[in-house]
Amino acid sequence: MIEKILMINPWTPSEVRDRGLIYMQTSLFAKALADLESYLSHAVAPEDSSYIQNHIKMLRGIVCAAN
């Protein structure tokens, strides 16, 4: 469903965030990292900024270790 929403409006920050969290849960770590970083750069003062930043730090470690 998120993919369809993003096809219509590709820059809906909350949908990009949600897709990133789903990617993370399904072990698609590089895609998750890209979406969560994109979310933080496009969302205006997100309330969950520190929560997402924590996930980004973890994902960077995972993605770097995999390379």
C-alpha cells in the first residue's frame, strides 16, 4: 500500500518513513537507511527525529559492516 501511495505522491515524508521502517524489519537495511535519511531531510521538524536518528545510526553500522 505504501508503494502505491508513494507512486501518487513520492515525497510524502511519513510514508517514506514508514516504508523505511518496514524495510528495516524485513532486513533490507540499505533501503531502510536511504528512506529514513530522506525522511529526516524532507520532513519539517518531525517529532520522532531522535527515534529515527537512532535507527539511522544502527543501520549505518549494519550497512557498513556488510560492505
